Amino acid sequence: GEDIQKLTKDWKGIKVMIQLRVLNRDAQATLLPTAAAQVIKAMAEPGRDRKKQKNQKHPGNLTMDQIKEIATVTKAKSKAKDFKGAVKEVLGACQSVGGMVEGKSPKDICKLIEKGEIDVKEPQLRHHLLFPLFTLMKKKKKKKKKYSALI
């Protein structure tokens, strides 16, 4: 309980996912924030009591650099093939919480990225060193055995 409180102290009023790993009755808690939670935190809004204030929109404004930073963190657990897809996922999260990107709608920014007017390249940060929990494991495919029959 105390470990989770220490982890989530900076995320007051925002839903975040906590991963618990238990080994020999020793529990380790790890914070796994979603893209939407990181967008809300990047907007630097004050904490709120979620029981009293329901369905609140977050009318903040983010820059493309902030969107790219969030995308680098969430890319490891993202379903996107490349960095461009991860940026578009973060823009979708920004749209869902009601935010703007550089004074424009996130949908408009997505359309500009698709047209190629906004160039989205992955920064040279090594996010896999920062977040080792998001490493992906590939499953090995079993080879099918061929049987031949003598007739």
C-alpha cells in the first residue's frame, strides 16, 4: 500500500495502471501510465477529486515536442508499427481528453502528418533503456513435420 502511494503521488487525480509483481510474498509495484494519463499530466493541470468532478474536459494546449516525448515513452507498449503510428495514438488520446496541439485540433494534426506536411521522426533517445518492462518477446513458430507414407 505504501509503495503504491509513493509511486502515484505525482499522478494525483489521474487514473494510472499499477503492475504488481509478487515473488515469494514480496510485492514490487511498477507504474505504467497510459498515453491519456501522460497527456493530462503534460497539460500541467491541478489535481482534482474524481468523486466530486465527473467527466471533466482538459482544455490544455500541448506542443509537438511534448507529443513526441510521450510517444517515445509509450511506443514500447504501443501496437503501432513505427513511430509515426505511436504519435498518432498519442494524438488520439489528446483528442479524447479534449486537448489541443499547438492551437489546432489533434485530428487536423493527424491529417497533416498523413499528407506529409508535418515530419515526424523518432528522437535518438533510447526509451528501451528507460522502460525495461516494455520489452517485447517474440514467440518461436513450431515447424510442421511432413509425413510420407509408403504404399
